[in-house]
Amino acid sequence: MTGDRVQEKTPVPVLSLRGVSKNFGGVHALVDVDLDVREREVLAVVGDNGAGKSTLAGVLAGAYRPDAGEVRLDGAPVVLDPPATARALGIATVFQDLALMDDLDVVENLFLGHETRRGPLLDEVAMERRAWALLDQLAATVPSVREPVRTLSGGQRQVVAVARALLGSPRVVVLDEPTASLGVRQTAEVLNLVVRLRERGHAVVLISHQAADLQAVADRILVLRLGQVHDVFTGDTSYEDLLAAMTGAVRPGTRRGGSRKAVAP
Amino acid sequence: MSAVVTEDRQPFGGGGPSRLVDRVRGAHLSMLPALGALALVWLVLGVIDPAFLSAENLVNLTLQSAPVGVIALGVVMVLLVGQIDLSVGSLSGLAAAVVAVGTVNLGWPVAVSILAAIAVGVVVGLGYGLLSARLGVPSFVFTLGGLLLLAGVQMRVLGPAGSINLPFESWLVRTVQQGFLPPVVAWCLVVVVVAGSATLHLADRFRRLQADLQAPSLGSIAARTGVLAVVLVGTVAYLGTARGVGYSVVLFVWLVVVADVLLRRTRWGRSVRAVGSDRRAARLAGVAVNRTVISCFAACSGLAALGGVLAAGRLAAANQGTGGTDTYLTAIAAAVIGGTSIFGGRGGAWSALVGVLVLQSIANGLTLLDLDLATQQMVTGTVLVLAIVVDTFVRRRRET
């Protein structure tokens, strides 16, 4: 596998999958998937619809338990499900639909399940203050943290979801299709956000089918096809090559040289 | 960075008058239609028959509202978590029967009978919660089954007579039926509550200012305290010209305040609204969804049982009609009319109080006007439909 050669020159991955498979009834959503992601690295996962991207996100989030294979954290095998466990282990996932609660305001969404308390009651002041600090770090333009998130724009909701993921100071942030429903400007904002996450030292898994967006921020690009890891490319691989790999128009052996070289983290 | 933060926040933190109005409106938007409806109902009934607004009648109104209000408070909790309980009426009837049989037939102390009745309620609620959380059975279906089942059990418990009278000297009857706060105690309570509320608001403002956060202005705190003082002083003074404020009413309002604090200020309350808003998202966020749902069903059934106990105390009897059809319809309608959404996630404890006052005012007023049951039901039904239309309208407008 191509990934092995990349691995040799880089530190131990924070998170690894080895031979992970997941079936839904007769459907093989993931087949024997290997994956590594390191600190200060953006690993993009691309693939066409039905390639297994969202299943992969579900496995990393602890929403699905793999039928076979192993998940390793710093080289040691771990079990991620249920989602609370994954979070406790430092893997935070932002789902495609964001999984925000529309009736709750920004602060309530951010701290849900991990509220700060003062005696038996919630400490709204501390939470509100921390929420502002976090949103400012992400350079977010949210008008008020006391409005229901229902009233926010798509990009603002995305930022809130990412901010929530960052609250537990996770080591790995998984973003599932963060730009799927966004406009051009909001997409650029989210990609900036991804860069900032890398600068902060997080390992980022960025799942998308919009290969063009990923080239700007990805250090490595893993191509999923029909549930299998088709290949791993460097971040500067051309759009045509990625598209070919995603759709299967070109076989791996005929790919142009240069796209396999190792990348410094 | 922090300088930028302050600047960004200033337009909101400044708290100009219009912004303040928006904030107040935003926080209490769901209550406004109900308060408006209450004012309208009182105005219309007061004009048609001034006797409606007499102190004596309003004392009756509060006493009538307390039992079903306690049940409605429980309904608020299951609605908030996105479920429903149609069996609260039957359960309150069963609880009334348990109290009557316990004290009269079995000779238990009243307190033991009451605890037994509430325990029955909590056990039923735990069962509902397990059915809903573990098996995913729709609550509409199993509580409809529970409605019939519990009504049957109620009849069996009451036995062939079908009706048991509680002795008038029982402290339950004396407290609920004839127990009123002594005026001195009532006025002390008013002072304590108003001063306490003002102190808490000022302390909160101080902390927020210290943390450099948007804080309510002194004017708005004064306004809120003023409104609270006027309402409490008015209530105690006016009802005091008749019998006064009943113990059961105090219990009801106290339960509403406790539930309000639990729902808005604790981790549990937040998870209730989160689960009601989006169950899957709440689970992904790490909320213990099953435990939250089960606790809401248990609280609802426990409160329904307590409502039944109060009803038995007020009537000094338990019969097959206790907790009949109109009880659960009134309780659920009161919660919805008060502004708690049937879609889950939106609403609060106070909606039980306001909603039940609206419905009981209509029932009380129409009885006073000598209108028959048919008219009462048509009016109540219309109000309920209006309330649900408003609820749906608010929800749809928020989504677009």
C-alpha cells in the first residue's frame, strides 16, 4: 500500500485504522481500510457517492463499530463507540448535518453534555465567556451566542459545530463534508478554519467529494472507491488525477509519477 | 484579541432600549399568546358577568386550577423531551383511588397513602420510559393503551361501590379544601420572593459585568421586579379579601418554580430540551438520551399522581369519574396553550400555570354563565386549535 511508504518518514500517527471493514446487511460499506493521520496534518478523504466516506466518519466518531479490523490511538488498539467514548479519547467529529440542536442557542449547543457548573446549577457566565473566546479564535462572525442556532447561516452553523468539536481539546478532528451545503465564500471560510486547526496542532480528517476544495488544504489525499482505499496521494496531486482515481477512469499503475512522494508533516 | 472581542460584542452588550425589548420578547415569545389569551378571556368574561372577577370566584378558580395544573406541569416535561403521555388523567384517577382505599378501607395513615399513590405513578412512568427509550415504541400508542389499562385498574381498586368518600377531618381534605395561607405568612412570602428575585438578578448582572459580558440593565431588572411585585401583591391582596391563597395553589406554584429552575438551570433540564429538539444530535453530543427520556416520563407520571391526590382532597372523594376524559385533555391542552410545543424542545414550566389558568377560566366562566357542557367543549376546543396553530406557525417561521 502506498500509505506505508509515506509513513516511514513521519512520526507515529495519532490515529490509525488497520483492515477496518463495515457491512450494512449485504452492503460492504468499508472493506479492509487502512488509514493514518498525524498531528499537524490534514488528511483528506475523497470519494464518489457511495464510496464509504460517511461510514468512515461514523466509525471514527464511534457511531458505528467496525465488523473487522482495528482502530489504534498512538499505536494502541481502542474501541471508539459509543460517540461519548470517541470524544473522551480525543476524537471529535463534525457530522455532515452538523448534529446541532436547532431549538438550543449557541452556548447551549457548544456545551451540551459537558456543561460548566457552579454548585448544582449551570454556570452560564463562564460558558458564555468561553464560547466567545472560542468563536473569536476561529475568527467567527456569530451575531449572538444567545440566539437559537436555527437563526444562523450555514457557514455560522458550521463554525458552531467545529467550535463544539474543539471544546474538549481533541487531538483528532473529523470533518464530514463540511463544505457540501455552503456557498463559495463560506466554503473559503471553512477551508481557512481547517488550516487554523492544523496550525493549532490538531490532526484533521477532512472528508469530502469536492476534490477541488481539498487540494488547497490537504497534506495527503486518500481516495476511497467502493469502500476500499484506492490510493493515497500527496496534497499537490492534480485535479484530473484525483477525479480519475475517484471514478476509476484510470488505473493506479498508469498514474503519472511524482504524486507518490512523501510529504513532510 | 480581547479588545476586538469587546468591540464586536458592544452593539449587543450596550443594551439600548430597543435591543432590550427584543431580548425580553425573544425570551418570553412563547408565553405571550397565552398571556394575551388570558387577558382577553378575563376581559370578556368580566364584562359579561362581573361576578367572574369577584375575589371569591377567583379563589375558586385557583383552587380548581391546582390539581390539573400539577398534571399539566408533568405533561410539559414529556412534551419538552418530544414525547406525549395520554394516560395522565387515568393515572391521576388511579392515584386518587389509591389514596381513598388506603386511608378509608385499609386504615393507612394519610401520608403513607399519598406516598403509595405517588409511588404507583412513578413506577408507571418508569415503565413508560423503558418502553420508549429501550424499545422505541411510540409514546402516543403505549400511553393510549395505558389510558385504558389504568382506568380499568382504577375501577378495580375502587371496588364494586365505585366511589369512596374521604372523611372531612382527614388532613388531606382539610389542607386542600379549606387550607389557606394565613395573611401574615402570605405577605412575608411576597416580600421574600420579590427581594430574593431582585437579589438574584442583581448578582447575575454583577457577575456578567465582571466577566465583560452583555448584562441586563438596572432598569430592566427594576421593571421585572416591579412586575413581579405588582402581580404577587395584587394576587395576595385581592384573594385576601375572600378566603385567600390556598395551600394547594402554593404547592402548585412552588412546583412550577422548582421545575423551571430544573429545566433552565441544570444539566438535566438542558438535556431534556436537547433530546426533544433533536434526539440523534443529542445522543451524538454525549447526552444520556435514554435516562433523560425515562426521567421525564417518571416525573410526568409522578406529578399526575400528585394531581390526582390533590383532586381527591379537593372533592373529599375518589370515584370512577376522577381523572376522567376532560382531565388529560385539559392538562395536555393547558401545556400547549401555555406555549410548550407538541414538537418537543420548546416551552417551559410556566406554560403549565398560564395554560391551565386560561382553560379553567373558560370552564369557570362558562359555568357561571350557565352555559351547557356542549358550549364549554366547543369553546375549549377552539382555543386549543388556535394554540396549536400558533405553535405550528412559530415553528415554521423559525425554520425559514
